[in-house]
Amino acid sequence: MNQRIIENKKVLVTGGAGFIGSNLIDVLIKQNNKIVCLDNLSTGHIKNIEKHLDNPNFKFLEGDIRDLEICLKACDEVEIVLHQAALGSVPRSINNPILTNEVNISGFLNMLWAVKEKKVKRFVYAASSSTYGDHPGLPKKEETIGNPLSPYAVTKYVNELYAKVFSNTYGIETIGLRYFNVFGPKQDPNGAYAAVIPKFINLLLKGESPTINGDGQHSRDFTYIDNVVQINQLAALINDPKAINEVFNVACGENTNLTELVDSIKEGLKNKGISTESLNINYGPERKGDVKHSLASIDKANKLLGYKPSVKFKEGIGLTLNHFLNNEK
């Protein structure tokens, strides 16, 4: 793993009580940074950051990125912003496109303005593989995208456009990270919009059969959280002008279909002495807005940022299962 790490900095993590944000904070606190965590707790959880609340190097601001004043306050004397705050989920965006737009576009614009006003050196933001839309090419390469298939995908593409405009107009340094199906500890298995891996693990542990939307052949480049933490740090510290104001895929460069995913989880549980052989997969209708296949090229991230995935898919499943078995109630 590349050893370029953030240390002795003041860092703002938006969405810091969420899955990705709280994992970033756990690492950054250990590296002697001062952390500001901004979260409105709409999808994040205080339990994810509870252990840091008494740490003098950690400050929690409960607030919404749709509030410009709180964004400006959060950016005070900050050197790096790792912007993870967003309203995720394709189905949620189809059910409520107005709210998704308010958070993901208006909130994003507030953060860009705050970064400009407070003269923050580097703004690294969570982009999305959903931006590739209906483009059929595999693997997905940063410079070639199709038409977005959901309101969520539209919002994440608009983020990239706004970041580019702010870079060109105001001279701020931005780097976008197109996440591909991130998974790992602290990802919420509950709720209507839960991500597929924690949801399936949770069902299997309860002795219930998971339901796959579609025929099970939809494939994803599932990416363990440690890889995301790594590339956020690389992006925050890179000084190569060719890498700044760019977007990068964050993935492992290998894809797994959903039937294989369930089989891998069941195999991982079997290795831990939990049999789920009697639980068959149910198949349901496809979801609107779903991309059929997703596989990333990580050549650009490797070349310009030095990114190399430290944890591959099957190892990540094992680590995630360990977390569920040891921590989830």
C-alpha cells in the first residue's frame, strides 16, 4: 500500500458519521490530525463516531450541508476537506429526486463556496460510478461516460461539472473520486435503501433468503473500504498538477455478479462455522435506473496518484463478516 498519509493537518470530513466518513475519521485520528466532522445524522449514526467525542482533536458539528453558514463554520482554518456527505441510493433518488437534488447539488455547491471563501487548500469529494450511465464499454474509463440513468447519477455528474468550474474560475484544487460499490465495517444493513452487501449478510445471518433484483447477472466492482481510505489520502496530498482538478475511479478492477456475491458471502460464513446452504436465492424484477455491468479501469489512479488496492474482494468479504459477527447485534 502506498504510504502517503495525512498527518498533522486540520481536516474536515463531511458526512463523517456515515459509513465511509467514519472509517476515514478512525484512520485520520490515529495519524495525529485534528478532525472536524459535519453530519446531520439523516443517514449517518452517532455510534459511528462515539468513541471520538471526548477526543480534544475531534469536533462534531451537527448540521446540514444545505445550510451555507454551517458549511462556512465547518471550513474555518481547515487545510483539507474530504467531502463524503450526500444522499445516496439510486432508488431513493427515483422516489424523491427533489430532496436528492437539494442535498447532492445545492449542498455540494455550498461546500465549494465555503472552501473558496475559507481558502481551503484541497477539496477531495465523493463522486460516483453511476456517472457512467448507459455507456456499454468495459472497463469504465474516466474520460468516457454515457447518459445518466437516475436522478442520483445526474447529481453526481453535476458535482464533477461544478468542481471543474470552481477550479477554473476560482483556482481551488479539487479531486473527484468515483466510488464503485464500496463495502465494509459500519455500513448500515437496515432500511429500504441499504447497500446490497450488508443487507445480504444481515439476511443470511437471520436465516432468511436474499432477493436479487434481476437475474443475478448484474455485476459490480465491489471495493473494500480500506481502498477508499487509501485513495482519499493520496488525493489529498498529491502535488502533481496532472492529478489536480481530475476525477479518478476507485475500485479493484475486477467485477463480481450478484449471484457470485451471495455465494461468496455464504462461503465466508461456512468458513466461520455458519451454514446457510439451505437458503436459496430469490430473484425479483430489475430495479429502474440500475446499470447492468460495472467494472473500473484503475490505470489513471495508479499512474497519477499511486493507487493500488490493498484489499481485494474476497478478503474484504471476510473482514466485513468478521465485523458483523463481532460487532453487530
